[in-house]
Amino acid sequence: MEGILKKRTWEPLGKLEAAVMNIVWMHSPVTAREVCDRLTGTRERAYTTIMTTMDRLHRKGLLLREKDGMAWRYTPALGRAEFEKAVADGLAAEILQAHGETALAAFVDAAADADESLLDRLAQLIARKRGRG
């Protein structure tokens, strides 16, 4: 299963999906009721909304589930870091495909503006990908 997940591209999550996934990553295995109880914020969410969101995340392949009495108990299908890397990989591929060299220049400029050491890290990653590191 791990090989399949690594090749799959993932869309960024909506706000509620991200909030639900954060709770699942921190507290799994959890039920929809437990997630609903842990959600904090200015807006109350109905239990049925959380249940529907978790079912949708399950159908997308982000959550695994097992029956626990009358409820489903959910666990993440992949870790937070794996998911974030897969989303970033997909977004980067889309940007590079659409904008080519302009996108490369923008990535380098953004890295230099954010932190000069990112340029060194970028050089290391390139060398490793080429087999020299």
C-alpha cells in the first residue's frame, strides 16, 4: 500500500478537512464523535457534518476505518509529513509543467529571499538526485 500512496498526488485540504485530519493525526484511532468533541474554534460543527467529512476523507483514501460497535474508528492512511510532501510534489509538478523555467527561477528566488541556507539545501538535493551526494 505504501508504494501506491507515494505515487498518488493529493489535493490540498479544505479548512474543515484539515482540522479533522489534524485531530486524527494527533489522536488516532478516533470516532467522528471524538473528533467533533475535540474540534475547537469559533464555529460549532454538527456531528453529522464531521461524520460526512470523515467519510469523504475515507473515500479519498486519506482515512482508514474499522467498525467499533455502531461507530467507525478512523486512522490516517499516511502520516502528516507524507501527505504534505505528496501535496507539495503535486503542486510543484503542476507549476513546473505550466511555467517551466520561469517557475524554477521563482523557486530559487523565493528560497534566497526566505533563507540563504535554503539555496545550499537546494544544491544538496539536486546533487543527491543526480547521484553525486
